Amino acid sequence: MTKRLDKGKEWFNKVYGAGKADGLVEMQTGLAQDLARYGIEFNFGDIYSRPGLTLAQRELLSLASLVTIGGLEPQLQGHTRGAINAGCTPTEILETVIHTVQYAGFPKALNAIRVVTDALIAYGQEIPPALGPDSE
């Protein structure tokens, strides 16, 4: 293995859990394994491992980016778990999705908040109560 791949696997496993980097590669077939490896090397070995942001900050930014792109529900679910693993609270995660509405629009934000809320519940997290119309 290369140093870059080793670093990528280390960071990938910090986000998704021990052994998950190898699992991502192994779930692919043939040449598709190369694409999974490239993703681990670049996204996690080159980008996630950079100084300047905490892992929690990176996960919240990843969630916001995924919401804005839209249609990436499996990745939203995975990065919700990653945000929890990085120490983010359910409030921080949900507020990140709420914050995207001004950029992504209501349809994407509403679809995403459902995916994220369901993921938080599935991961045993308590959902904070609504602030309501009188909270200012």
C-alpha cells in the first residue's frame, strides 16, 4: 500500500468506523475497486487529512455540500453517522441541514432533513424538540 492510501484509510475509518475503508473497496468488483481506492486516497488521504479544520467541521461541511447537491441519500446517511462519530451533536447536524435551505431550497433541504433525522434515530440519537414559531 502507498502512504497516501494508508493515510486515506486511517481518515476514512475515523469517519465510518474501523475496517470500513477495506469494506468499501471489497464491495466493488474488478476495476470498480480502483475507483473506490481513488476516493479513499483523494478524499480522505489528501483532503480530510489536511490541517485547519477539525473532523467534526469537515463532516458538517460534507453534509451541507451533499444537501446542496441533492439526490445523494446514501451519502447523507453515511455522513450523518460520520458526524456523530466525529463528535457532532444531533442539534449541530440538523441545524447544518436547516442552514442549507437558503442555498439549496426547500425541496432539497426537506428531503435531506428526513434522511438525516431517520439516520439519527436509527443510530440511537435523541432528536431535539422544535423551537416553534415563538422562539427568537
